[in-house]
Amino acid sequence: MPPTQAESVIKNIIREIGQECAGHGEIVSETLAAFMVKAVVLDPSNGFNMDRALMKSDVQKLVKLCVFRLLDSKNPSLDTIKMQVYFDMNYTSREEFLEEHHRVLESRLGSVMREITDNRACAREELESLYRKIVSYVLLRSGLGSPTDIKIVREATAALQSVFPQAELGTFLTLSKKDKERQLREFTMIVTGIRLFNRDCGKGGEGIDDLPAILHEAIPATTQHIDSQLQTAQDQAYRYTAILEKAANNPLLSIELQPFMLKEALYNVRQYEIFLQIILSDIITCAQEVEMMIKQLGAQLELLKMIVKSKTAVPTSQVFPIFIALSNLWTSFQDETVLISVLSNLTTHLEPFLGAHELFFPEKVMQNLLDGLTVKTDVCRVKEHLEDRVHLVDFRKQEWLFPETTANFDKLLIQYRGFCAYTFATTDGLLLPGNPAIGILKYKEKYYTFNTRDAAYLFAENPENYIDLIREKAKKNAELIQLLELHQQFETLIPYSQMKDVDKHVKPITKCESSTQTDTHILPPTIVRSYEWNEWELRRKAIKLRPNYPLELHHVECQLPTYYRCDLPIGQNGAHFLKLSEEPAPQQSLVSRGGTAKPELTENAKYGGRQAFQCQG
């Protein structure tokens, strides 16, 4: 089937699934429907062949299975998939979010900016209207008050007039469109800085919220709420893990718990825990940025006060850069405020995806199942086997990494989000945290951790077998693909928020004690007997190599052209002056009858006359 035709068939299937679900009162997004289609096709129990085209009966069966799973409101697996789809559609990294936020602001201000840059005002009333539009643009772009509040408009107008008087509108209109846009941005930053300084001095700042104080209160409150939710999710996960660990050793209990879908509930709460940790990490980054910006804001305001003091006029070259710096800092405060709000709302909207836990596992049921069990936290499980380390002498072919031999040990990308690969494969999906201190196995450029040394030894004997078991388990429970980060094995189900991490591998930097000694003589000694370093000896050898031909010289006499002689008289204070005097050039006489030429300088040649070379042989 051609790609275009296959894409059209898939779109029709997704549309039909959405219509079927809507008919039962359930609104399903196209993203969720598409994910469910791929999950149903991957499940080998459904009998779909990926290598052949879908028949009409296959399409009907696929739609029916997808609708059935999407309408199963009492399935923790469906809640987990919905949670993953929602998080993927609403979460983005800090850098991408701020970039998108600024792009949206620019697009909203585009129409106002075009009204200003395309304006061709000539009359006085038109110029006044244009100036009011510039004031409105400055207020909208800075976000410091509403352009409909008279007090705020007056304060912003006064600040703008100190920088850009209305009389200069004519010059502004002659600029190109790009220069106008650039000046409008500069006016906004300078006016924002002026208003922030006036607010700090208690002489203005109408309509400006105290963002540092707001963030100082909002960040701890949001962090505390997420910590509380995270602790609740972890406690629930620890209790589920204790029950499933007991069931793994008791086949009868395992059969009794199968209808309760306890493993699916564990996957749900673990996925919720992971998302909360991601959000909490971003909020901690926000807190660090805000703390740093508060210090910078105070330093800039103090510097501005020292420059201004009680002066009536200050050079713009001194204060304008500080005003711009204040504006940029305040924009960063606004960005952090929006980011904290978005992360808080995201946390709130993730909570409804945990609703199935109270239905399946009331407190009485949980207490009965936990009777006689010890609930262990992840930290306790790690500490239990802290001293059980892999012995390198037991392995000749596998490579193991340890904290003391690997510099970037904590930055390695562990497979399956750090859960024990062996336990998950052999217990049909039990999630136990791996202990990196035991040793990290490097296998085919991937890194695996284990909860015990025995698990590490057994996995290392045949890694491919256990990796295949995990892959088959993920086909039956599609939520495991994102939970355990199995994106490379199921490339069609990579979430957008994690696509950038698919090919991101951190290679270990191993450490070891070593020493080297550079040889004094790398090559074997070679003595060149003919080597000579003395310059005069080389000259003597060169003369010997000169061919000894008989010379025959003839008398030559020529009149050389006149040349200039330079006299350098010394003036006062040792100053030199160049003086040129014209004299006739000496004549040369060269006479030879053979033999060696011996030049003799006659008395006449010494004073510019002839110079004779006599050869005596």
C-alpha cells in the first residue's frame, strides 16, 4: 500500500474511533486515538500482522478493540495512557516554552506595531494620535499596567517624553520599517527601566506588580504542593510493590490479584511520580533563576541611585544601559511567573488520572493485602544491598562501571528508567529500583542496573533473552513504552517531549590509576661520522670543492654614472639632517694577466676618482 493511501486509511480509522466514542459520550482526542491504534496493533494477542495490508474486516476489528479500550473507565492502564498523552501535549522544556511564549507575545503585538510603522501622519491631530499609539504599544509590550488606565498612561507618557519628545515624530516617520521597530523596542525598554526606578524610589510605578515578592511566595507554595503529591504517590507505589513482591513468590496470591490489575495500578502511580519529578525539577530551576535575578535587580537599582543622586541631568550613556538591563530583568521575572503558573496547572490536571485507585483498592482492601508485610521505600531497598557488589573477576567479557572508576557515573542514561531489568523480566512486570552501587552493566552501548548482585549475574549470562522478554511485555502494556523509555524499540510511539533524547547517549568517562614514562631516546642511536658543526670548517670544505679553472682577465675601463653622496651633518640637540651633494662617480680599472686578482685602491679613488684592480700573477 502506498504511503499516502496508508496515511489516509489511518486517518479514517482515527476519525471513526472518535465518532464511536463520542456516540457513547466520551470525547477522545486524535492523539489519544492514534496512540491506542498503535497500541492495539502492537499487542500480539489481537492477531494483527504488521507485514500485510489491513483488510476491511481487520479495520472493523481494530476500531472495535480501540473503542472498547477507550471506553473502559475502570482500567488503570487507560488512565496511564491518557496521562502520558496529556503530559506529552502540554509539557515542553523550559527553553522551548520561553521561546514559544515570546513568539506568541510578538504575534499579538504585530498589529499594533504595524499601525505605527505604516503610519503616514502629517496633520497635528494625526501626530498626536500616533504618539498615543506608541504609548499604548510601550505599555502592552512591557506588561506594566493597562493602556486604558489614565494614571498609568500619564506616567508612561511622561517617561516616554523624557526619551522621545513628540516633536521628534517627524524624524521617526522618515526611518525605515526595521529601524522603527528597533526604536520602538528600545523605547519600551528605556521607559520600563524609568518606571521601575521611579517605583523603587516611591515616586511612581502605578500598576506595576511586585513580581519578586509574588514569586518569593508562589515558588515555595507550589514546591510544597508537589512534594506532598509526590510523597503520596511514592507511598502508594511502595505498598503496591510490597504486595506484588509477595505475589511473585506466591502463585495462588498472584492468581487472586490478577482481576484487580495491581501491576497496571503500579505503572500508573509510577508514571505519575516520574512526571511530578520532572515538574519539580523545573520549579527548582525557576527558584534558582529568581534568586539570582533578585540580587541582580537590587544591584542595578543601587548603581542607578549612585549615578543619579540629586542631579538634575545625567548623560544618557550612563543611565540608558542600566534602564535596559532593568527592563530585561523584569521581563525575566514575568517569564518565570508564567512558567510557574503553567507548571502548577499541569500538576493539577494530572491528578484526575489517578481516580481508579480508590475504586479498586479501598483502604480496607489494602490493609488486608498488607497484613504481615513490611513496606520498603526505594531508599531502603538500595541500602539493603549497598555492599553487594559485582566482582570483576567473575566476568571477562562484560564491562562493569562503578562510581570510583567512572567520572560521569551519575549522568549515565540507565535503561528502563533505572528499574531492575532482571526482576521486571522474570516477574512479569514487577518494578523494583536498581542499585547503581552494585555495578552498572554496559551491554551494546546501553547501561543496566539491578536490585541485587544475583540479579546482575543472571542477567549478564544472557542479556538478549531478558531484553526480549521486556519488549514482549511492553507490547501487551503499551504504557510501558513511555514509562520505561523503550522508544528506540518502538520508534512509532516516541512522544514529542522526548524525541530529542532518543539519540542522546552519555558515554562513560572511566578513571584509573596509571603512570607513563617517556623514553629518553625513542629511536636507536645513530652516529653520523661525517657531520660537522663548525662553520669555518664547512667554508674550508666548500673552497676545496670549487673547480680549479685557469682565469684570464682583461682590462676593462668604464665611466660610471654620477651618483649622490649623503652627508649627515649633526644639528642642534643631535638632530640629523639629510644633505645630498652631487659628485662624479669613481672609475674602475680592472687589469689581469691571469692568476689571482688583487684589488688595490689608489689615492685618487679614495676621493671619488678611479679605482684600479690590478691582477698579479
